[in-house]
Amino acid sequence: MAIIFITGANKGLGHEAARRLIGLGHTVLLGARDAERGRQAAEVLGARFVRIDVTDDASVAAAASDVAAHEGRIDVLVNNAGISHRNGDPGTITGADALLVFDTNVAGVVRATSAFLPLLRESADPAILNVSSGMGSQTLTHDPDRVESAVIAPLYAASKSALTMLTTMYAKALPDIRVNAVDPGYTATDLNGHSGTQTVTEGTDAIVALATEGPGAGSGRFVDREGDIAW
């Protein structure tokens, strides 16, 4: 069974993914920025809590050191932590807004991936899952039959587009590690005020599927619960 580290796992998609993976017999390390909420969630689920704030270099380094001291490796890193920014009026979006969103949704993934690479390389079958969004797909956001085309969220969409490209580059640069991006779909979570049409369990189908793939599965993919999707 795998040792799986999930960032932003005290609620929402991360929490549900942790619950399901623990139910399958895997060891889950529940990463969260808020120590109290993280510990409570981990206790309920039967996970081990590791504090991590993906926007803080020292916090990420401390989390990796904690795991190195206790588990000595991870098999799967799920970069799930992220924030939204739904303001669609370009005239009111600031540079500070952009830096905040990209710091969490893109730079946070860079920080966590860099810090945990040595631990992933201790695994016989390492994998990285980046939780992206269909909002980051140029194809889906231009398809009038898709809900993504009706949402205007410049910073969130741009950050997720950057994350999917980061995934393809990491997949090429890390041939010894599977690196894939996941689109959970329009799922009811705090991120969208619970307006999503999918349940949180449906939203974690692709995360759980990729986290439990066997050796030899593909890298550099963008996947939702139905299969591969367009970038």
C-alpha cells in the first residue's frame, strides 16, 4: 500500500480523497495550513497530520523534514491546496490579487514538489498529482456546451492553465516519476460556495484513480473522472 501526502486536506476535495484512500488501505499524510483544523480532520479520518503552508518556504521544508523523519518516503504527492478568485472585472483586479492566487496555485506546487522530490525518489513507483481545473483548459473554456465557458474568473483560470503546463514540463523533466493533472469537475466545495453540480465524492474520482494506478501508467496527462481531457 502507498504512502500518500495530500496538501490542503482538512476539507473539501483533499479531505474526501484522504477518506477514500484510507478506506482502500493506504497511509495518508494529511497536510493543512491550519493546525487545529488539520489535526481534527486527521483524527476523524485516521490520518497523520503534517502542517504545511504551501506559500511559505520554511513551512514546506519543515513538512518534508517531518515526513523524512517519520515515514522516510512518500509514494504519491497530491498537490491539492488552492484558492479561488471569482472577480471577473479586469478593472478591479490588482497585481496583489494575481500574486496571491499564483503564489498558492502555482508557486505552492513548485515549493511542495521540490521539497518532496527526495522522498518520492525513495519510492519504487512515485507519482505526483496536480489538482488543476477544466477552467485551465483553453478547449473547455471555449466550448459553449461546457460550464467552464460560462464562468469568468481570470486569475483562477490563468493559474490553473499555468499549473497544467507546469505538469507537462515536470512530466518531461522527471521521467522517473509519473506527473499528471486532474480536473475534479464542477464540484460543490467551499471554493465555489457549494454551487457545484457534483458531489465531493464524484469530484475525487479522478484523484483516487490516479493515486492508485499501478506501475507503468502514463505521465503528462490531464484527466477527469471520464478519462483524458483536452488541454
